[in-house]
Amino acid sequence: MSTNYEHTPLETFVPPWEHTTFGERLWLLFLQARQVVLLLLLCGLAWWLWMQVKVHTRFPAYARQDIHTLGAPFLGKLASVHVEKGAMVKKGQLLAKMDARLLLMELDIATLEKKRLEQSLISTALQFQLSQVSLQSRLVSLMNSANASWFSEQMRWKTSQAELGALRQELQWMRKVRNQQLGRTNNFGTLEARQKSLSALVEAMPSLLRMYQKRRLLARRFVRDAKISTKQNKEQIEQILKPLQSQWAMQVVRIKKLQHQIEQTSLRSPSDGVVLEILHYEGTQLTQGAPIIRVARENRGVVQAYVEEGLARRIKVGALVQVKPRYAETPKGWWFSSTPTYCAKVTTTGAIEPIPLRFRSIPQKPIYVRPVMLQFVKETPLIPGELMFVEFAPGKCPSTESKKAGAKK
């Protein structure tokens, strides 16, 4: 019996896959890779569950835009516009100007009227002072004349008494002469008539002197009562000047109003921001309150988010949240780059209301949410109206971590 030693054991070895079909090979490959497939399925399931959690803790938000509308302060013509649409403006910058020619003319007229009233006030006060002085002088002259009349009548009464006494002695002597027939008395009748008139005058003089005394006392009382104190004089002047003063005050108010309107003709930006829209241009006749320019205020990290109604009670003022812009710039040169995250703080919360149309998947179907106002912990300029997402998921805020690290150092 001969033995064949021409083939080695390696040459006579036949691999097992050469005796199997293609289907059997695939099954064998599946059995060998089943652990890898199971691991991939578990990873996919975990990723899907995580995304579901993210969806329920992630809410839409936008960088709040405060829009200021500058309107015509009064009925008039728009004189000029000094900005263009989309221009960046600073607070107090001149944006437009109204025509102020009519207002300037009214201001000049009101100023002249005010000066006229001031001169009228001065002249009226001087006339009142002059009238008071003339009244005092007239009363003094009346009192002096009453005193002079009283003194003259009193002297006349005394003179008449003396004359009457002398006349009586003379008549008595003439009677003696006539009775003794020592001589003729031709003027006896004349002296008797004179005696009778003087007697009547002397008898009437006391009542006449009393009348002059009353007139004198009355004139003195008039002078005393006519002496007005400084306070009374001031009150009387104020009472006389009150109508003119009211007219003067009305002109002052009118001038202030015109000056305020002239200041309002210059429309200035209320804050730093951007010009959103220019509604009217030079030469347009505008009604009062007609909008001219709209300016969006520059955003300094203020965000308004909308939280679902079911989770609204969990949002507390002062809580820290994470904010991620939707279209943020990612670092270049990295395959796996994450969206930058900002830290914000809940400042205020509002009442339940329908979510804006901007965030509705179906416009006809309202979704009720709660508006939440957020303020970035670190001031960050944002584009007004910029879309972003807010995550209320538990986790450490980047800013808080940095603060703690700085405190530890």
C-alpha cells in the first residue's frame, strides 16, 4: 500500500465558508454583529427620548422689540426728514422737523401782547396812586376850608358881640340925652335897627357855629377815614389790576404753549435703535397724531418667551434659564459644534394668553401660553425680534458656573 506525501496539511485544508451558501454567510454575519446592532438601537432610542424631553422643556422666544412711533405734534406740514430707513440712530438725534413758521408768528404776537399788558398794569397802578394822592389833597383842602370857615364865623360872632355891646351903650346914652332934651339924636333909629340886626345875628351865631363845627368834624373824619393803610392800598390795587393780571397770565400760558409746540417741531429719537419705517416725507400736510417715523429700540438682552399653559405654574420670578439663539454663529473648524448658550433671569410673568401667530404651527389653532420676561445676566446686544429658544431644563447656567469658579479662586 502506497502513501501519497505530495500534499501538505495547509494545502489539504478547506475553509468552512467555501462549503456554505451566501444566505448562510449573511446569517453568520448577523449573529456575529447582533451586539453592535442592539447597541445602535439602544442609542437611537435614548436619543429619541432625550429629544422628547428637550421638546417639552424648550419654548419659543424672541428678543423683545420696543417700537416708538413718532407722530405729528399738531396740524401742519412736514418740513424735512433727516434719516433713512434702516439707519442706526442715537438717543436725542434729530429725525424730522415740522414747519414752525405759523407758530413763530403767533409767538411774536403773544409776546407783544404780553408787553402791552405789562405797560397797562404799570399805568393803571400809577393812575390809582395819583387818584389816591388827589383824593387826599382834596380832603385836606376841604378840612382846611371847614376850619377856616369855623374860625372866621367864630371871630365874626365875637366881633358882633363886641359891636352889639358898644351899640347898646351908645343907644343907652342917646336915650338919656333925648330924655333930658339935651340935644337932637337924628341917627337914633338907624342905631336901633343896627342893634336889632346884631342881636338877631348874635342869637343865630351859636347854631351857625355848631353847623360849622359839625362840618369841620365831618371833614376831619373824612380825612382820617381816607387814610388807607399799606395793606388796604395793596388789596385795592390788586382788585383793580386783577382783570389785567388774568389777561397777562393767559398770555404767559399761551407763550409757554407756543414755545413747547415749537420745541415739538423737532422730532428726536427717544432711544438708541434703528429706523424701521418712514411713513411721510417733506411737504406732506399732516393731521395731529399722524405717524411719521417708527424706531425700534436697541435691545440690551431682554427676551420674551412663551411657556405652555401646563408648565406655567412652575416658572418663578428670579429663576435662571438657558437661552439659545436659533441662528447663532457656530465656531469654525469643528465638526461637532454646539450653539452658544446664554444665561438669563426671569424678571416678570404675565397672564395666560394665546400664543402669537408667529409661533403657531397652525394659524387657525390657538395655543394658550404664559408670557415670561427674561433679562440676560450679562448684558448682550440682540437684534430686535431675533428668534431664539428658552430651555427650562434643570442644569447649571454657564454664567453661574463662571461666577462660582471666580469666587473659589
